[in-house]
Amino acid sequence: MNQLDFIDRHAIVTGGAAGLGFAIAQRLIESGGSVTVWDLDEAAGQRAVMELGTKAFAVPVDVTDVLSVRRALAATTQRTARVDALVNSAGITGPNAKLWDYPPDAWRQVFEVNVHGLFLCCHEVVPLMREAGYGRIVNIASVAGKDGNPNASAYSASKAAVIALTKSLGKELADTQVRVNCVTPAAVKTAIFDQMSEEHIQFMLSKIPMGRFGKVEEVAAMVAWLCTQECSFSTGAVFDLSGGRSTY
């Protein structure tokens, strides 16, 4: 494992109780920092903290609710004097269906979590970073936001929105010491696969030239570097983690 420098810095990781979020939180702690796990599932957040150790604590939050996000941030800043990084990892896939069969309520829910929730977290945390004169924001997008996966129009469109939001916010903050980037993983086998059909899972695998799914540790390594001070001249950028699928 390469040694990254996140010593004495603090990160908020949304969706940090499991999957990619948990792996990212773990890597940041291993890099010398501390983490607040924001997750809708309070019990899962507490279990994650027990595993992550004394450098982590959990705050329950519904990222789609601005008042919940504000309460979570207030609870976080009571425990730590700084928020050096925000990793927006909370997300859902929605059902696998053709667009004309896609349930409108499910479409709205995907956007509520994946786009509006990410917007609200940035909306509340960015002023703190600007005031502090430093910050790193990393948004978890997806290769689906580049390529558009069939039978996943809501997820693909929401992740395309995450990419565009990253570019806009990165440019808005380019004259500060706050950097904003996103990663676009191909499929990484986590509990989120439980939300997908087997047919869709096999479709995603067939598109990866390396012939395998990504590992959470591989995504966590890239995200953790993007959270460090060393990531200084990249902002509004999209970092590919697709096993050769999307090379643009």
C-alpha cells in the first residue's frame, strides 16, 4: 500500500457505513486522518465506527433533507475543529428497466439521493471550506455517467449530472484552495449489486476489458489521494477507474 498523507486532517464520508464509502473512510484513517461517517442507517453507522476505531464517529443523516444535512454538519463540527475533505459516496442505483417502463417515483428517488443529496452536502460544507481557506471535495460518479447504461437511465443520467456538477463547482472554486474532483468507477462489487438484476450485472462485466469488477480498495486509493493536499492542480476533473472501459 502506498503511503498517503492525510495526517491530522478530517473528512466527512457520506454513505460511509458500507461499500465504497466504508473502504474510503478506512483508507483515510490509515493515511493518518479521522472521519465522520454520514449515513442514513444509524445502526450501520455505529457498526462501521466500531470497526474503523477511535478515529471515526458516525452521524445519522438523510442527504435529501437540507435540515438533516445541516444538523449532521453541526454535530460534526461539535466533534472536530475542521472539515478538510468531503467525499460524496451516498447513492442508489434504482431499478433496472427500460425508460418507458421506469417508475416515475423511482426516477425521482434516484435523483433525490444521487444529485440533490450531493448538492445539499456541497451547499452546506463549501462555505466552511472557503472560510478555512482549504478543502477537498470528491464526488463518486460512475462510468455509466459517461457511457449511459441501458436499463439504467435514471442512474446513468444522475451520474452524468454528478460529473457536470463537479466541473461547475470546480471552476467556481478554482480561485480558492478548495479542489473538487470526481471519480468514474466501472462496476465495483458491493452491496449495491443487490439492487441490480443479474442480467445487468453481467452486462456491466462484459464491457470491462480487464474482465473483472473493480475492488473497493482500488477506488479508495484514488479517492484518498484526491483528498490530500498533494492533489493541488486538479479541479473539476474526472478520474477514470473503469478497467479500460472508458478511456476518455
